[in-house]
Amino acid sequence: MKERLLRREQRLARRIEDVFPFFADAVNLERITPPEVGFAFLTPLPIEMQVGTLIDYRLKLWGIPLRWRTRITEWDPPHGFVDEQVRGPYALWVHSHAFRAEGEETLMIDDVRYALPLAPVGELAHPLVRHQLDRIFDHRARVVPELVDAQRPASR
């Protein structure tokens, strides 16, 4: 199994106290996912985020409907959290969300460790998979600043 890393960093012009609650609300995952992925929660909302929380959802990759289950394995407000695939399309999926306060701004860091299934044959699909992941995270980079700005600021 070949493990890969997708890393994205984005500076948001909001304080960490304003940024983290947006990502702590699971419903916003649907809001930051491109519409063509067809993301939908199967777990009833609202979802209380904490270590051990299981989240079930469905989505479409290249038009193929998939079910995915993740577990929150780390929860450290307002500095970050980790979700890991329990069941889904990857052989490995560990998504670390980190938030670093930098004055009036927040540096958001996404690290996704992933591996494709069905090695070595599955490796042939990596260019397509990586392209799709890049599209998803490019979309997030575009929409997150506006969505976070639209949130009510935390009291200071």
C-alpha cells in the first residue's frame, strides 16, 4: 500500500475563535464540498463532534455512488481535529485539520494521508484520484473565506 499526502494551507482573515466553530459544525462539510460530488449526510443532524463520533454520508466519485463512514479520532478545539475513514473508497484516509492563531488571522492546514485500494492495480487510478482531490480542495479554498466571513463572530 503506497501512502500519499495531500497538504493544503490557507490563511483566513479571521481569528481562530471565529474559524474553528465553522469547521466544528459538521453541516458545513456539505457546504464546502463541490456540488458535483453529491455529498449528503446519512447520520442525522446535528452531529455532536467529539472523539469517537461516527459520521456516515454518501457521495459520488466519477458518477459512482459511494457510502463513507469516518470517525473523529482527535478533538482539540480550537486547534484542530482528525477524522479517519472507517469504511469507504480508500485503503487509508486520515484527514488532520489544524488551526493556528496568527494575530487577527488563522492559518488553516489540511493534511490528508491516503492510500488507494487494490494495490498495485489501484495505483493506476492515482492520477484521476489526485485530480479529483485537488478539485475538491481547490473548491474549498475558494468558498471557505466567504462562508467563514458570513458566520457570526465569536464574542471577545
